[in-house]
Amino acid sequence: MKQHSVVVDGLSRQGKNNLAVTLVPAGQETLPAWQAGDHIDLFLPNQLIRQYSLTGCPNAQNEYLICVKKEQQSRGGSRYVHEQLRVGQTLNISLPRNAFPLVAAQRYILLAAGIGITPLLAFAEQLDAQQTPFELFYYVKDLEDVAFKKRWQKGFKHGRCHLLFSNHGQSVRHGLPEICHQANLHTQLYLCGPEAFMQHCQLQAMQWGWSADQIQLEAFAPSQNKTLETNPASAEFRVILRSTGQSFEVPANKSIAQTLIEQNIAVPVSCEMGMCGACLTRVYQGEVDHQDTVQTENEKNAAEQYVALCCSRAKSAVLEIAL
């Protein structure tokens, strides 16, 4: 995986528990251009790799901006960023990649909750630059939780931002914004935030007549309601590497990625939760028990199959994969 060396050029508090991090090139090289919906892998000194959405304006020259929420149940990534990361520190990042693309439409409605604002701010900036109308609804608990306050105060030429506070009775639990109450064939609805927020918005929107193709979403955590449907008969299975013919038993308590890494096989992992797609690998033989959330249902049922090595398993006794 190609990496770029960057320097932490700035840290700024964005709301009560969020930290914005500005990254610039460490040397003479330039950073690749990016677009709304892109994310990068951040390689931290504590040996963790974490995925963060790029935010701010995609037209910004040669700097990347991410915003990290301090998670109470941090697995080490957000804790390091908030407690140890310093201005001037050098890090490695991956190339930007996109799993949350901007679908062509005449108009957009963007619904963000909490740290879900990061990719949707980038969408707002890109749409404004394209002179495409949009409405952005940003839900937080209270005013002290708002990130990027100065940006909202500045406003947009072709869109509007609405700040909504659940502590003041403005939660989506009380209903979606009125603009969502009538589906429009020429409008795309974008959702980003906690799983419960997105599920609620998606359900309400579909009740108002929005089709699944009109609703785009990105999660920051794997589904909590997802039940593993692994075939008990194949709780343990064998994985075969197509390049070498090596085969390894994958026990019930370990992922394919863990099993291979223990055997000194290089595996491109990032989020380790089936959300980012970094470890998606072509399958040549066998039936996959898909447990990732990065692939669509159509992709999971396609003739050409890919398995998320960090979380998915096998329904068959053997999986032959492109490693």
C-alpha cells in the first residue's frame, strides 16, 4: 500500500470532544487531490491504523483535514490522537480512497449527527463549489458539541446549514426535517452518524417514499444488531492462498486476517471491523459468509466474490483467496 509522509501542522478543538488535525506534506512531494467522501488510513506510532474521513474543502491546496472524536470506548486510536499527538509530529497516511461517493443529482439533503459531520461538510463544500443546491441538517446534543462553528457562521452560496439540538427537542426522533417529507426523484439523501441515527432516518425516509437508491449512508462503527450467521458446520474452515498453494486452518475464535498474520502473511488491514474495504480480497473457490458492512448486497451476491479478511468467514469448508 502506497503511503505518504505528512506532518501535523495544526490541532484545534472542534466541539466538546472533537479534535481537528491538519496534515501537510513532510517533504517536497504534493498530496494527492481528493474528493468528498474520501477517507485515509492514519498510521499511528502506537502501531494502530485508523481510518478517518477527509473533511473541509476538497479544493484546499496540499493539506488534509480530519476530525477525531474522543471515544469513551476507544480501542486506542482516538485516545492517542487526543492525548499524545503533537504539532510537528510526522506520520504516514494512505492514499485517499472513496467508499461514500457523490451520486449525481440535481439537489441534495445531508443529515449528519455528531462526528458524522466530517464527510458531509466535505460534500457541502464540494456541492457549493459546483453551484449545486443542498440543505445540510447537523444534529448535536447542544451548542457546545458543534464542530466547525466558524464555517457555519460563514454560510454557503448555494446551500444552507441548519444546526439542531436534541437537548432542545430537535432530535430526529421528533421527525425528519419537512423537506424530507416528500420524496423527490431528482434529490439524493445522505446520512452519516451513529447507527441508530441512520437506521431511524432511513426508515422514516422510506416511509415518506424515498427509495433505497436515493439514500446514501456511511457508518463509523459496525452494526450492533448484526447477527453472525456462520454455518456451525464450518465454524472452522481452511483458507488456501492462490499464489503459493499454502493452506491454513482458521479456528472459530480467530479471523482470516489474524490467522494469516500469525503465519507472517502480509494482510492489508485497517479498520478491522469490515467497514473500510482495505482487506477485501478476491475469492476463487468457496462460499463466503459475509460479515462486512462495506460491500453492498449486490456486491455480496455478485459472481465475482470478495471476502473481508478481518471479519467474514466461510460457509464452505474451504476458501481459496487471491493472496
